[in-house]
Amino acid sequence: MESFFDWVHNNHAIIYIVILSIFLGIEVIGRVPSVLHTPLMSGANAIHGVVIIGAIIVMGRVDPDNYIALIIGFLAVILGTLNVVGGFMVTDRMLEMFKKKK
Amino acid sequence: MGLSLLSFIYLVGSVTFILGLKMLSHPDTARKGNLVAAAGMTLAIIGTIFLYEENGERLHNHLWIFGGLLIGSITGWIAAKKVKMTAMPEMVSLFNGMGGACAALISINEYGHLVGRDAAQGTLLTILLGLIIGSVSFAGSIIAWGKLNGRIKDFAFKGQQIGNIILLLLTLAAAAYLLFNLNNDNYWLFYIIFVAALVYGVMFVLPIGGADMPVVISLLNSFTGVAAACGGFLYNNQVMLTGGILVGAAGTLLTMLMCKAMNRSLTNVLIGSFGGSSAAAAGTKGEQGSYKEISLSDAAVCMSYANKVMIVPGYGLAVAQAQHVCHELEKLLEEKGVEVKYAIHPVAGRMPGHMNVLLAEADVSYDKLLEMEQANDEFKTSDVVLVLGANDVVNPAAKSDPASPIYGMPILEVEQAKTVIVNKRSMKPGYAGIENALFFQPKTSMLFGDAKAALQKLVAEIKNA
């Protein structure tokens, strides 16, 4: 039990971020009209593309002689970028359609 | 200086994600919200490349990083530009899968660094979680993508649910074992877990019906969010953490909202009661009586002399890409003094909001689209309702027949109008696999054919009339 409290104590900042983000994530989209469900899902899809940052960090730390790690990291960067760029662009294309017409 | 600037950039990035999501949930600000989040993301990416350092060491392999970014950007850009509006849902699924795969690959690479070293359990835990969640999300998204574009058929066998649960438990048990007993003799177990998670992702999505894919994609979307957050733990990186958790939470809520729009629970979708009960329901119903067909010219006359026509678009309109000719029909009728409106069911088509996106692409004005409640008020005063490839969302059984699998789902009450014309390719049932009593009502007439072809002919008829 004590080790659990220690763990909470040592990581309290991250635990706060996680808990508050959960509530924020639920609160922030709470009143979305059903018309926007698809674009919102697509937008959220692009945002979790933030995983690309992890891919960049992995890639940037790999030993230049370790080809397997280089290739895996390289793939990760490509896939992450696809998620980000594709995600935001598809969302934009969907939302472009919602322009108010005169 | 570098690191503190990077911290500030991450802070800005996190705020843009929150703002972006907030703005995305309102029609007026949605587009700007997407751009705000994209700007924050770009900033965070550039900041990471140039400012990130660990133990005083900057990142290297810049050539590889930029190469990857370039390839990914160009491919993503082309794919997103080229995709047809009807194929948007599967594109989202595909991109989601890429994110999941990215998270899994990060875990694999980080694990490679761990082997032979004394690793902290917390680090190993986040690596394992990122691997499992990312792989499930990747494999599941690819299956969802294949189902939406028709490449993969529904597939289920007896005992699959139990098999899936056993597979999941075994995977988790192996991960737990590895977490406490990692050594040089069992490090390969990690790769077995990787494969098992991929298989689970496939088996998890395979039995779920194509019509439920939006809900599944939304769920997998929140999975990928959590996988990204695992990376945030791993690198103690706040922007990954907030971005991932935000999407995880918002995605879960969105999944539940989507289920609610279809009046179903998430468990019901995942276990897939539609497949099982629908066969029985269709069997007991049997023949419903006869339906009548309407000729093109009759339909044309009927609509041209109406005061008010309501169009109910459905999946049939989307597959046939008939949104433009539908708009043409609307303009033509308006010129003749007919009031034309669209009744949009929240889950018509393949995704919530799908119809709005499609019709907007064809320049249909936003204020002509009525949401379900408004539409239901206006059917009473409509002379003609034209149902274009929609089926379950106009099935009166949802209101009247408690034995029906779709009982309780909110529907468009088109039978309140004076006349109903239904355009379908055949009398085949829709996704729920059940007969639709609407088609056999005296006020209903059927206009068979592909939505686009039928509408084109209808437009020609009305022009000549």
C-alpha cells in the first residue's frame, strides 16, 4: 500500500494532468450536435496524431548504425505524419462543406 | 533556454488541442478549430525536432526524420485530397490505424533499448500498454476500413465472443508476466504479445456489422488516443499526454453519443445482437403483402404538382454518388414553385452527419436540411416524401413493433405525409436485415433503380413535363 502512495506522490503532476484531461475531454465536446459527429471524430483522430512526437524522439535517439531500429523508427515517423496530415486535411475538407451559403 | 522554450511550446500545443476540440463541436467555429489544432501540432513537431534534448544531448538522424515527415506529408496530402466524400469514413479509419501503428512501433523500438538493461517497471508498463492498445487499434481500424469499402465481409463463428475474451485475457496475462519477470530468456514474449494484440484487433472488429463501423471507428479512435498518452508517460511529454488523454476521453463520449443516436448501447453494438436476432425476425414475419411500383412519369407529375416535397436521403444516395443530381432535382422543383426540404436522420448513411457533408458538397443550402425532430413536425404538411436509398431509419416497426430488433430507435415518420415514393435498388432489407412495413402501405409506391440513374431520369421527366 505504501508503495502505491509513494508512486502517487512521485507522479502526482502527471496523475493530475490525466484526471483533469479526462474531465476536460468529456466536458469540452459535451454539447456537440449530431451533424458534427463525423468531423469531430475526424478532428480528434488528427489530434491523437500527436503520437508523432514520440516517433520523432525515438528516431532522433536511435544509434545511426542500428539499421533495424532506424527502419522501425522511420516507419513510425511516416505513419504518424500520415495520421496528422491526413487527419487534419480530411477534417478540413469535411468542414469546408459546412460553409453557410448566401 | 532550448528546453524551457520547448516546455512553453508544449503548453501552447496542449491549449490549442483543447481549444480546437471545443471549437470543433460548434458548426460556426468548427473549421477554424481544426486549423488551430493543426497549427499547435505543427509547432509542437518543429519544436521537438530542434529543441528536444535528453541528458544534454539533442536529437540526431535529422535526415531520416525529415525524410519520414516528407513522405508522410505528401502521401497523406494526396490521399486526403483525392478521397471521395462518400469514402471519408473509411479514410478516417485508415488514418486512425496509422496512428495506432505508430504508437506500437514506438513501443517496439523502446523495448529494443530496454533489453539487457535494468528497466523501471513503470517504463515497461507504458511500453506494453502502448504496444497492445496501438496494435489493437491498428488491426481493428484496417478491418473497419476494409468493411466500409466492401473488401472484407462480415465474418463470425460460433463461440467467437468467448474466443476473443480468452485471447484478450491471455495477452494481458502474458504482458503482466513479462512486466514482473523480464529477463534475457523471455524477452521474446514481447513479440508474441504484439502478434496476439494484432490478432485480437482483427477478431474484435470482424463480427461487427458494417452499419456499426462508425461506432467502432470512434471507439478505436479513443484507443489510439490512449496509446498516444502512453507515449506521453514514457517520455514525460505533456503535449502527448494531454492530446492523447483528451482524445481518449472525448472519443469515448463521442462513441456513446453515437450509440445514443441509434438508440443502442455500446455492449449491444460490440456483441452485435443485430446479426443474431435479425434472421429470426425476418423469418417469422414472412410475406407482408404486396407493394406497388410507380412509373417515372407518374413520379415526376406527382412531385411537380406538389406544394411541399421532403427528400429523405440514405445510404443508397451515398453509394450512388447521387447528391449532385439530387440538388438538381431540388432546384428544378423549386423553379416550379415546389417547396423542397431534406429530412436528415442522425445516423443516415454510414456515419452520423454523413448526409450533411454529402449534400453540402453538392451545394445544398444548409437551412434546407432539417434535423429529425423538425422534419417529423413537417411531414404532416408534406405532399410527397421521396425516400432515396434509406430503409431502417424510416421503418415504422421501430415505433410499433416491440419484437423488432430496431424497436425504440428514433425514426423519420415519413408515413405521416400524403404520398411516399421510395427509391431503392430492390426489395432487399437494409442493414438491420428486417422487412419494412412502410413499403407495403397503400400510400407508398416504389421506384426501383440506382439512386443516381433514377434521379437523372426523374429530372429529365420533370423538364419535359
